[in-house]
Amino acid sequence: MPAVTETLDAVQSVTQSGYKWGWETEIEMDLAPKGLSEDTIALISDRKGEPDWLLQWRLKAFAAWKQMEEPHWARVEHQPIDYQDLHYYAAPKKKPGLKSLDEVDPELLKMYEKLGIPLKERAILAGVDPDAVEHRQIAVDAVFDSVSVATTFRETLSKAGVIFCPISEAVRDFPELVQQYLGTVVPAGDNFFAALNSAVFTDGSFCFVPKGVRCPMELSTYFRINARNTGQFERTLIIAEAGASVSYLEGCTAPMRDENQLHAAVVELVAMDDARIKYSTVQNWYPGDAEGRGGIYNFVTKRGACRGARSKISWTQVETGSAITWKYPSCVLLGEDSVGEFYSVAVTNNRQQADTGTKMIHIGRGSRSTIVSKGISAGRSNNTYRGLVRVLPSAAGARNHTQCDSLLIGDQCGAHTVPYIESRNPTAKVEHEATTSKIADDQLFYCRQRGLSEEDAVNLIVNGFCKDVLKELPMEFAVEAQKLLAVSLEGSVG
Amino acid sequence: MLEIRDLAASINDKPILRGISLDLPQGEVHAIMGPNGSGKSTLAYVLSGREDYSVTRGSVTFDGRDLLAMAPEQRAAAGVFLAFQAPVELPGVGNANFLRTALNALRRSRGEEELDAVQFLKLARGETKRLAMPDDMLRRNVNVGFSGGEKKRNEVLQMSILRPKLAILDETDSGLDIDALKIVADGVNALRGPDFSALVITHHQRLLDHIVPDRVHVLAGGRIVRSGGPELAHELEARGYTETVGEAA
């Protein structure tokens, strides 16, 4: 597929400028009162019909959180967040026993349509029997504010032995699995935002791929923050048993609002012997307007544990949205010869701030990791790569290669690279390469002389710059990601 | 077809072109020769619309249109092609994608149907073959890791695919060995015809042995100091610029 040409086509088709996902859905909501307390947590737990162990786990996390301070080591600035001024639970009011499309709230259907979920998918999300619909390749979970509203293809997946459902259901239906793994990769008290999430998480996706099973389709979750003054705290847990493999995609959007909204998610991945997990994100939360008003504060903890020998976890992210991104998808490489990968494109424009990167913790012998980070800054934004490569004494023969490139558009933005490298095994090999470049006038003129408009030329150059990362994305997402890059950088030149 | 009248241009307030007038009729190939610093490359850049230069006087008409009022991409759409003296590298951008994007941008602007990937590759492979270039030239990133000669050949490949009405070749012969020079010249000659004109900018007469021009202009100190037939190039080669055009050089 001529990716670059696709992008240009996409640019042509995007006539509407700015953020296209900024609509608001008028829908009847069930809201918890504002504020965070043990009562709020008990209410969430009660709404979800959770077992007592989980409530206790939440309360422990809350106790830990109260002792913690909001971290400020990242290169981001924001107004203080009033954690008592948020709703911690917001859910579309459920109509029990949904039998046909007519009973579904039409606003909900409209939302799916706008998110670009195909019609058949929408029917399934709305509750039409999946077996009545022809086979498609992607199973979708849609998380609307605090709850997962629907998951498709569960039956097809369950025939293969794969469990894919909202985590709140997993707590009910597979409590032993959830209890066995929840919080084992990102402990409840791991950091300020992870502790907050552990206390108040409301939904997210759960995926379990049993031994030897290759998940027969891509799994995907669409996250949507809709309600005003609401934080979204979703929690995702993916487990691939020995020899299993799964590819999972997440997409995120939110309405345009003048106030900031908090998103503090936790994602945990577990890969056993020879298991593979590919986790792809296209993060397109509302970034705020050109003056920096509004936008999502995205404080996310994502971590994968390669517990088994030769296991592999691969993170691919395209970060175009959010007012602030604070996110370091990491791999703990416990297994012998396990592999961790991190491919990232982070675009900041206007007043956006991104501090993102990864941590690769090498514990197992012969563990390997690859980091490819592409930061693109435009407008008056700041874009920081922050990465840690730590090799423990046990990780004989560990290898890491880091490639970290920054591209500047204009002269008012900033790009920063903060690599931390700690090697405690003399046989380990750690390499770090970094470059910073500007889109040169030469390059723009060369493209324009061949007939490309200035904007198309920038897109072409940016897509070239990101190619090593974009090629890691599943095809559907690669195209979407390229469109996003184009939209995100609209108006950044000239 | 191309009419340059009393064109003066400067960069950072330093005058480079000091009043150039030149007529390039349709279907003709003219050579611009001259010593270093005479303004040859500036003329190429000003004609193709590079923004670093400011035109201080004069006019340029192309096909009856005011060329100087057009953006670089509009000039490209009108049929102006510049073969760069130092072709630019575009990391991560595949040559085939770049060319197809450019070709389709031009076709769109002319109201022509765009080519899909298959049609384009067929066209491009035909051209690479004709120019004796390896197929992998299309797969590689634009000019990245190309040798000097490969870059120049890549310019000619682009020209062959984009089929301009007016090609400006800015020292396309520099850094080429004799075989590559012949390939480049063959590429240009293949385009020659009633709908193709070219300004061939060169230091040396040897390129003009292969691309025989209709006229030769000698540029010195930002002015055309002498014009003549192809024999003028030989005279320059034999006697040098200073002796041929005198003090102006």
C-alpha cells in the first residue's frame, strides 16, 4: 500500500480542519456525586457488583494514594488538579434486556458512527446477535466514560478459547483469573496515578488468550470520554499464556471542552513462554485549542511483563492528542531471551505537552529490547522523550538499541531527549542514537517544485520521518494514524 | 514560450541577477554557460520560485502567464521542472511514492485522472529501464544514500516521468562520469520535441556535445553578455570565458 499517497488522499478528504471528534453526545447518564472518598469507591464497587476482595483492594490503593504526591518530574506544566471536583463514575443509563436496534439509544448509535465504527460493527455493539452478521476481522469493545457499553464477537472468540470482555464482567465471570493477575504488573501503589486508578477504575478491557492459541482476530477498544467534569480511569488487563498470541488496538477520542479532563488509565500485559502481545494505540484525545484551553490530561501507566522464556511484548503508539501526555509503556523482561519493543510517534502542536517514552527492564538472560521514538513538535509545543534502559546483573548478554529522533516544525517549539541508561552486567550491550532535525526549507522547496502543496510536502516528510513506527501498526490503524498526523499538523507551516 | 525581460534578483540584499533578457521559444533547447558566481543557479531558482530570492525588477512570462506571480507548485503544475544541482534527501520517503504523489498532484491540477499504483509502476519501470537504472532506484528513499551520479540520474528519471514543458537543468552534468553523462543526455534528448523546451545550465561544453543546444548564452556578472549558436560553446571551451567575453567575465 502506498502509504504516503494514502496520506495525501486523506489530507485531500479532510476538508474540515481541526479536531473532528469533538462532538458531545446527549445521553442520559448515571453520575456519581463529585468527589473522591471511601464512599465513592464503595459506590463504584457496588454499581459494578464487585466481590469484597476487589473493594478491599481498591480501598488499600486509595489509602496508599492519599499518602502520595502528584509527580512533577516530567517536563509538563499544568494548573493544579482538584481531585475532589470530579465525577468518578459516569455511565449511560442502561436499558435492560436490549433486544433490537430500535431499543438502543440513537445517540449511542450516532456516536459509534462518528467514531468510524462500521455499520455492522455498530449493530453488534448495539446488541444484535453477532452470528447473524457476516464475519469480520476486528472485535471491538467500546468504553464510554466509565463503562464498557458493548463488546463484539465474544462468541466467535470464545470458540477459540479467547476471553474478550469488559473487565467489570471478567471480575464477575472469571474472578480467579482477574484476582490472579490484577495488579501484578502495575501494583496498586506503583505511582500516584496508578494508585488513583486502582482505587477508582471503572471499566476497560479484559483479554485472556489460553495456551497455544493464536487469537483469530484483532481486538480493539474504543475509549470515549463524553461526560463533563468526569475523569476516565479505565483498566485493561491482557494475558497471553504459553505460546499464545494476540494483537490489540486502542483508539481514544473526547469532546472539545474548555476545561481539562483527566484520563488516568492502567494497562497490564502478561506474556508467558513464547507468548506474543502486540499492543497498538492511536491516542487522539482532544488536545485543547490553539491557545491551550481545554484538552485531556493523559496520565497513563502501561506496563507489560514478559514472564516467560522467549516471550515478546511490543508497544506501538501514535500520540497526537491530549493537552498533556505522561506515558511510558514499559516492558519488564523477566524471561530468558524475552523481547520488548517500543515504537512511538508523538506529535505535539499548538500548546500541547508530551513527556513520553518507555522503560525496558532487563532481568532475564539474553533479553533484548528495541526502542524507536519519533517526536514531532510544532507550534509552541514541548515534546520530551524520556526513556530508561536498566540491565540487572542477572541479564547476561542483554541487548538494547534505542533510536530517538526529533523533528521540529517552526522555531517556537521544543524537543527534549532524556535517556537513562543503567547497565549492571558487563556482557550487556546498550546503544542509544539520537537526532534532532528541522524540516529544511530545501526539502519543502524540492517537494513543491515537483508539484506538492506546502502542507502535502510537510505530511510527506513527516510520514517519512515516522515510517519506522507506522509500519509496525496494523494496516487499518496505519491509515488512520497517517490521517491523524496530517490533521494534527494542519496549519503548522506557512 | 518563456520570455524573460530585464530580470534582476538579489539574495539578502545582494544583487545577483542584474537585468537578464532571454527568449526561449517552444521546442528549443538553450544552454546557459558562465563562470562560477555568474548567477546561473540563481536564475534557475528564481524561475522555479525559490523564496530566498527577491525579484527586484523585470518580468517572466511562461505560456503567456506571469510566472513570478505563481507559487512553486503552481509553476510545477504549469510544466516547469528544475533538475536540482544538489538534489535533496527525503528520509523515509520512498522514491516511487514520492514520484507518484508528485505526478498525481500535477495530473490533478490539470484535471487529469490520477494513476493508481499499478499504472504508475508500469510507467516508472519503463522509464528506469530506458534510462538504464536499476529497478531498486524506485524502492529506495528519495536520494538517501545515493551517489552523486545516482542523484543526478534520479532527477532525470523524475523529469522523464513528470514530462515538463520546460526543464531547467542546473549543472546536471557535474560529478558525472562519461557513461552517466551519456545516460543523462539521452534522457533529455528523448524528451526533445515540439512540446519540450529546456534551459541547460552548465560549466562545460562536454554536456553540449551530447545535448546539442539551439542557442548558447553566456552569463557573467548577472547579465547575458553574449549569445550565439552551438559553436559558441566550443569557442568558450577553446579560449576560456575571460578571453571570449572579455572584462564582463
